[in-house]
Amino acid sequence: MKPQWLTALKHHYTGSLEHGFQQFRQGVAFFFLGMVGLYMAHSMLAPSLAQEVAVLISVLIGGAGFIWAMMAHVRMLVGRLIRFFERR
């Protein structure tokens, strides 16, 4: 009998590719939003504390989006590998 956490982990990774791709798109959207904010802070704000705060927020949003997208990508990749090796 498999441990419950292993079954839950397998269920997570073998979920629908549509759900994984939706998470990937959300991560890319946040990354893009962060990069747009970074560009706007650099080009539209004068060097000041407000610009630094805007840059910090933009980098945090972009970084979180990047991590979110990469986690979704790894989820889809591992799910495909699990499906491939289960068919054998």
C-alpha cells in the first residue's frame, strides 16, 4: 500500500495539462506585469524613494510570476514523464 502523501503527489503531478498550462500562463502574466512595472518605474519616475519602492514591488511581482511559471512547467514535465513511464 502506497503512503497517502505519495498518492497525493502523484495525483498532483498527473492532473490535467490544461490546469498546469493555465498556471503557467498566470505565472507568465505576472512576470510580464512585473517587467512592465519595472520599465515604467525606470522611465516615468524620477530617481527617488518612490521609484525604488516601485522597482522593488515590480521585481517581487516579476520574481513571483517567474517562480510560479517555472513550478507549473516542472509540474507539466514531471506529469508527462510519469505518464510515459506508466505506459511501459
